[in-house]
Amino acid sequence: MRLVRNLVGLLGFLLIWEVVVRAGLIDQNDVPPPTIVFARIGELLGDTEFVRDVIASVLAWLIAMAVSIAVAVPAGLLLGSVRWLRDATKAIVEFLRPIPSVAWIPLILIVVGGGPESKILLAVYAAVWPILFNTIYAMAEIDPLLIETARSYGTPKSRLLTSVALPHAAPFVFTGIRMSAAISLILVISTEFLAGAKLGIGQFVLEASSGSGRMDLVLAGTVVAGVLGFLANEGLERLGKRLFRWSSNDEGDLA
């Protein structure tokens, strides 16, 4: 039923868009109707260069997510478990967290150049925070009784992390990963657009918007990026429901 409602809402939006443009309320050169946009998407999917751009963005996104998880999960487990370390790093973490990733673009371009490393690094910076804070939150919310019970049964400290802490934290961590997936994809494509990458959906949109200003291609590239984000979020949400059926924690939605 949820899928049906989503499709009805989407079709309604596309219908209104088509009617408004065809009625002349909006200049078709500025905002092409969805029929033209989707026709362009069909053409682009057969274009080798565009497919290469999509693959470049997806690969950068996947690498950024892998690095973010590898950094944020262990750091979150450590900071969540060691209070004095969490307190000692709180100031620097709270200082860095609010800084928009795009604000680092000039510095990143100077330090690492305009290759794929720049968009990956910026995406990692943006994606780390939801995973890190969800992990810290999960560790802080562990019921002390669980730890004491495990210790009373002779569970060694080395196994407390894997047998008690990680199972409790897993749903929260996964929610952070799902949130970071959308954020990192946005950063990858935004960096491609703002920093002028050689390949990527953002670079395609930049080229289409300059010169002749092909808004049909701009919107086609934007829709493809949106579809990728939707599929990533939907896939991770379904995976999370399968992996954590036993968990009824909604607190993991907190970042």
C-alpha cells in the first residue's frame, strides 16, 4: 500500500507539472514538461558518456560510504565507551560538525586537486557525522544491567563489545548509515558540479546548463540523481527491516 500511495503522489505531481507547462503558465524552454524530460532520460541511458558519468558518481559514492563506515563506527564505539575521551574530543567535534562540506571545496582543491579524491573526501566528511553520533548515542544508551548481567556470567571484556554492545548499537548504526547514504550522494554530485569534475552526473549537469542551456538535459540528469538517491534509501530501509526485525527502537532516527 505504501508503494501504491507513493506512485499515486508521484504520478499526480508529474501530471500537474505537464499540465502547467503545456498550458503555457511556465516557459517550456525554462522548465520542459516531464514527457520531454523522460524522453531525454531514455536517450541518455543509451549514451555511453552519460552512463560513464553515472558510474563515476556511483563509484565515488560507494567508496565514500565505505570509508565513512570504516572511520565512524570504530570511532563511535570508542567515544561511546570511553567517557573521558568523549569529553576531551567534544569541543573539536562540535566545532567541525556544523561546517558545511562545500565550504571546504577551495581548500580541498588546493590540497588534493580536482580529481575524484576531492569529491570522495568531501562526501566522507559529510557522511561521517550521522554514523558517528548514532553510534555514540547507541553506546550511551546501553542498559548497565545488560553489562552487569554479562559480567556475572563471566563474559570477558573483549567479548562484551561483540556480544552486548554491538547487537544493541547495530540498529542505530544502520540508521546512521542510511542517513549518510543520501548525504554523501548529494555531496558527490554537488562537488562534481561546483568543482568541475572530469566525470560524474554533476559535471554532466554543469555542461548541460552552460552554453546553450539545455534545461531538458539538466532536469534529466537531476531526475537520474534523484532516482539513485531514492533507490539507495529504499534499499537500505528494506535491508534494515530484514536485518533488525527484532528491534523496535525508533531512537535510531536521531542523528
